[in-house]
Amino acid sequence: MDSYYCIVNLPGVPVRDICVLDASNDQIANQALEAVARNWIGFETLYLYCGERLVKVLSNPALGFAAPLADLDLADIRFATAA
């Protein structure tokens, strides 16, 4: 079984910390990532992994990054094709 963890990057200090998260699925891991973001004031980016699989990247809007978008269900998006 793979473990969930996140890599904390600070401005000018990549891989400042690696936090192991107590999570059993992606949804719980995303909630745990939000807690890490609240604890690491001034973080640049947080990378959430499950084993080697990248789950999510969270960038700090206070540093000028765009705020995260609401989750989109890509299965519901229909693309029109030209006839």
C-alpha cells in the first residue's frame, strides 16, 4: 500500500519539508493537505503524492499564484466538433 505525503516548497527553499499524511484515499489526503497549507504560512507550493503518483499541486495565492479552481468533473464536459 502506498502512503500519502506532501513536499513543502518555500520561496527559494525547494523541498523544505516532507510531510507524511494520515489518509486512506485522495479525498482525505486533500483535506490533510489543506491543514498542511494552514500550518506552513508562506509556502510556495505543496505537492501531494500517493506513492509515486502526483495527486495535487497547491500554490499559495498570497504569493501571486492564481487561486485554486473548484474541482471540475471532466467526464461531464462535452466538446463540440465542427461538421
